[in-house]
Amino acid sequence: MNAFWLQCWLAAWVLLVGGCSLFSPSPSLPGGYLIPQREPPSTPISKRIYLVADNQLHNLYNNPIPLLRTEFANKLVQSAIRPVQLDFYGQDFLEWLVANRGRRSRFVHIGDASDFSCTGEFERFNEIMNHARKGWVMAPGNHDGYFFGNVHAEVDRGDWRAACSNAGEPMTKDGFVRFYLAALVLQKGPGYQALARHLGLDQFGPTDVEQIAPLIPAQGDWRYSGGSRGDYRFLLAVSWRIDGDHPWRSFVIQEVDLSREVSEVPVQVRAILLDTAQYEEKPALLPLSRNAGVTGEFLLDQFAIAESWIESGSHEERFWFLIGHHPFDSLTENTQKALDGLRKLARTNLYISAHTHAGQFIVHGQNTSGDNWLELNVGSILDWSLEFRPFQLLKTDDGGRLLLRSPRYTMHDWLQEFEDVPRNDEEWEAKPEDADYYLGHDDLKDLSAHDTEIRLKNVLLATHGRLLQLNPTAGDAAEEASFWPSCCTSDDLVLEEIGRIVEDRRLQKKIEFLVELNRFERERPLSDDEKRRKFRLSQALWASKYDSVHFRKPLGDDLFIIFPKE
């Protein structure tokens, strides 16, 4: 591939990895919709759930990937190479949120759990989501089943397998459906457990996702039939089709019950989680081809299921919402018509999406038709500004109009309020002159994927060094303990080995040692667990913040700056 075609190919790829969509100009919201500054007297008619998306859990221990992870790709696409610290620490945001809010509220994840789409990435994601004790569901995203969120690549041809080194296997779309259904049946709650019994998979433990996935049948239609409104049901129905010959045609669609268990207003509130990463043709980067990073789609078989679900409840007072990963404007023309048909059938004026990494409300429809409706687009919890949203439906006390309560929250605000993070500790933050500076990847100098990975692995080694120096292993840890890396029996020896491996030019040597360091970090006892937790969250905040502007500088909402002495 000559330089010209390489640049054309990568320029097209700009639109894919970043998850950005182009929107047409929005019409105005008609005057009949009110946008009050304070909440009017109202009565809840739905559960409060949390909406979260685009955490894009990334395998840090990959082998080189030509073209896609090089200097040129990084210059074109901000998320082609994120700061090492953001990939290393960033999932702590999601873990903190589900651990602190998952005891009382359910979660709906709107896609892009993985980054490369590896089975190991999804298994780690599932471990995090299991902190949501009330339960969780997700609508698949383009990174959930497609290589780097873009294409269905040949698994055995190289790049995808290299990306998934030390993180299981490439997770094609058919594989994702199996792994996700396995994660559902391992959750607690009446719906999840009824699904497990239906599939004969209720004898497994909570971490057996990899064992259950191959046992999922190629297709299924299940609906929860037991219990009553008082049994705290959430997952109501799941249908799926797994096409091993055409994995991109595989899908999973779900119905969840958002109704309040005890409500003064006896109505039902339901949501359908659509799979907008189901394609008629194999996603590819070739010109005129469909690709998952730019375009969303679902097919007639999925549409027919959603239609039947909505029609089956038409005789009851029921409010519906539709949820899918891709924004409406990035769907194919046929899929837009299908989704609009479902919206009208369900008599709903709200579609919830993600994918853009920049949350917003979008108005659709024609001003003159009176059919304007809203799309709530939820931003990324990984990329600045670290967004998530509670979601609840209410009825106003004066006239019974619907009231949507879905304030935009950010992790940096919540962590500052609840955790006093990031800390005012000068030693904690990596500066531009440090080996583990958050934006060290911004000045990569060549197109070699191998050399790029050497640089990134060295930054990760230095990141481990700072983490270990400032958060030492418990002083009473025995030298013979199994958590130590094979080379070492003390923190000082580990730090010395980090220095030696940085100087070693062999990439595989670096990867092997980093895998050991990752296990060491997860298993070692700490002198101060609370300090390390806040340290990790601080690192992730700085990395996401500076990556958003490509410099270490104050952002508009920073309150204080300390000037250097003369």
C-alpha cells in the first residue's frame, strides 16, 4: 500500500475508531415541551436507573498492530491511542460508580464495553459490572463484536489476534452474544435466574462466563412469566439469533421493566434495548462498505421481535422507551425508518443512544409536522468529561404530564465531592518531564507499530513504578508469597527490574513482565488500600482531562492555579 492510499485509508478510519457521528442540524423543540429550571411537583412512575456507556476496556498487553496503532493513526484519531494511564486506571471510574450506586439502582449500559473486542476484555468488564447488585443489562455497541469497533476481520489472519494477546480470543459478534448472555444468566434477580433455568445453566458460579458461553444455543426467545409486580423484576424478555456463518447478522434484543414496584400511579414503564450493531453485509473499511464505527443498523428479524413486544402490551397503560448504541442520525436509512416506526407504534418521544462520547439532547422531526421528538445521547464514562446519567420518569401533579428526570453527572465532580479526588499531592501527578507523563504518546515519531508499542510499554512500566513507589506493598509481606513477580521478593527488587526491562529493547520481554506486574498489582497486600484507590482514580482523572486538550493545562472549570516561584 503506497503512502497516498495509506493516508486515504487512515483518513477514512478517522470516523470509525473515534465513535463520533455527524448530526444534521436539529429543529427546535416546540413550545408545548417545557424545560423547567426546577422540578415541579410530581410522582415517580419508574425505577431510577443509571445510564452509562463507552468505557471501552482496552487490552494493554497487545502485540503490535500495523497502521491502526501508529503515530499517523494517533494524529488523526484521538482515541486510536489513549494515554497509557487512562487505559490502565480508567476502568476504576466504572467500578467506583457501579459499586457505589449499584446497591440501590440498576444499570443500563449503552454499549462499547470493550475496545479491541477480546474475550478477556469482556470478562474483566463483567467482573466490574457484577458490583451492580441490583442487576445490569446492555445494548451492544460497535466495539462489542467488531475489531477496534470497525470491522469484522478474519480472526486467524493476524491483527485481531495480535490485539488480543494475553486477553483471550478475538470476540466476533456471534461470540459477543454468547458471552453477554452468559453474563446475564450469572446475575441474581428473578429474571436472570429464570433465564438461567430456561437454558439449563443455573448450576454455574458467578465467574463462569467463559464456560457458559459455548453452551448458549444459537437462537432463543424467552420471556419472564413468574412472579408479580412486587418481585423486583427487571429483565423481562430476551431474544437472540447467532449466525456462525455470518456473525455480523447475530443480535440480541431485550425488554426491561422500569416500573416502580409500589407506585401511586399504576402504570407500566418498559424499555427495549435494540442491537444497532447487526448488519446485512460484513462491516469493512473498503470504500462504499458498511462499517460499524460510522453506521448503525438492525435487520427485519430484530425489528419483528420489537414490534411484537410493543403490540402485545397495547391494551395496557404502558410507557415505552427505545435504547440503542448508535445515534439516530448515524443509522442506515432503512433502520431509521424502522426505528421511527417502532417509536410511533410505542407512542414514545424518546430514544436513548451513546457512541458520540459527547452527551447531548438532539431534537428530531419537522417543526411544521408537530411530530418532534427527543434523543438523549449519553457521553463516555472514560473520555472527558466522564459522563453518566440517572434516569427516571415521573408524572406531574397538575395534569399528569410526563416528566423526564435525567441530570448529567460527571465523575470528576462526583469524585471531588465524595472522595476528595484528585488529591493535592505534587508527587502523585506525572509531569511533562516524567517517563510516565500522560501525553507521552502524543510525540511518537514514526509509523512503526513495533516501535510504537515499545514506547507505550515503557510508559506503562514507568506507570507501575510510580504506583509501587507511592503505594508500597505491606511491610509484613513474606518473601515467599505467591503474589511476587518471578524475578523479585521485594518492592525494591521489582523497581530495579522495571528499570532493567525499560532498557531492554525486546518487546516480548516487556509484555511478559507487564503481565506479571498486572497480576502482582491485583494480588499484593497494601500498606494503605484507601490511598491506592484514591491514587488510581486521580491518575485516571488527570489522564482523561489532559487527553481531551492534548496538553497539561488548566481547563475552564479549574478553580486554582499555583504559579512557580521566580
